Amino acid sequence: MTSVPREAPVGTDVLTRRVETYLTLARTGLHGADLDLAERLADSLRTLVAATATASAADRARVRAAVHALVLRREAHGRVLPRRSLAAAQQVINQVVRQLGRPELAVPSTPDDPDRIESGDLAPRRSAQPADFPCTVG
């Protein structure tokens, strides 16, 4: 039996498929600014997943957490609760891109607001988060 060489690790394929599946569903359920934000977040994540395919396990775990923040957007502890906002997922994704040294992949609140990225103000102002916020990557 001959093995076929793969260009990307299997985990990369899974994460990319999860983002694509989420985006397909989002296109049927979201409209206007929410859909635009979801598409920009998905674009950023696709690029980040591909860029970290051969990175350290810690960096890949950060990217996996960012993908899950968008795709799942549910509270932890096995309870199915109402979805958190896209802004919460955006905060997690932007935090991860900053940690990985890829600020150009950060998603500003509006697509025509590049000054927020350059100034480091990448997400909407944070409200007080509970200490056990499940998607904080640190």
C-alpha cells in the first residue's frame, strides 16, 4: 500500500471544513452587517489555519480555539445556551491573531476602518468579562 503525501496536516482540513460549514449556514441565517462580519471572520480564520499548519502545537491550539469561538459560539460546561454575539467571537479571534504576531489578519468592527487595526484597537470595547469566560485564550 502506497501512502499519498499530504500538503497540509489532517487537522488543518478539519478546521477549514468547520469554518466553511459555519459560513454556509451563516449565509442562510444572517443578514447585513452580521453576515459581513461572519464572512470577514471566516476569511481571517481560513488564512490563519493555513498559515499555522506547520506551527507549534501551542499555536495550532490557539487557532483551534479561535475557530471554535466562531463556529460553536456556545457557553462551556455542556449546556446549550443562546448563542453569544459575533462580537465575542471577534474578540477571541483578534486576540489570537495578535498573540500569533499576525495583526494584519485582525478583523475590525467595520471593513472600512483600517485605523483601528493600525492603532491596535481591534475589537469593540470590552465589557467586563466574567473570570471564567470560556473562550479567552491566554
